[in-house]
Amino acid sequence: MNPNIVISDAACAYIKKMLDKQNGVGFRLSVKKTGCSGYSYLPTIVDVINANDLVIEKNGMNIFIDIAWLDLLQGLHVDYLEEEKSGLKQKRLVFINPNESSRCGCGESFHVS
């Protein structure tokens, strides 16, 4: 089963740093029902493997995909962004998903038709 998820080189480098910092065994992608638009991404560094996750290897690291949300995560592109705002450097993962139909104004949650 190939979930067709793309993780950019910049995102991989950032995730690897977080894995080293937190002594994680992998990076887990999931979704939770929340926010003003219905769903929110739930990326986490994990130290325990969930038996219900699909495990894929990307750039030498384990990516665990929550199979409960596999349809919603199909075609997801994960990127990394550094930007200066008000003199502060913000670093974050960015999720670009063809399954999204809209996002809330704050950008924290999304809606699927």
C-alpha cells in the first residue's frame, strides 16, 4: 500500500533533527477532528510504534501513517518553511493536501468536501 505522500528534503532534514533531539523512532502523520473547519494535522515524533500504522521509509527515517486517515492523507505534500515575522524566525512544517477544500482563517484547520 503506497500512500503517495511526499516529504521534501527540507522537511526531512527538520524532522531528522527533531527525531535526534527527542530520541524518537519515527515521525507519525495523523489527523484529528478539531478546529473551526473540522480537521487538523497531527504530526508527532514517536518513541513507540502503533500496530495500526502503515510504516514507510523516507530518506532513512521511519514515517508512520495513521491508517484511519489514510484516504485523507493520500497525495499529501509535507514541506518545511522558515520565515521572518516581526523580527522572529518561525520554523514549521507546511501541509499541502489536494483533498482539502478550504482552510480556516488562522490556517490551523481544514475542511474536506
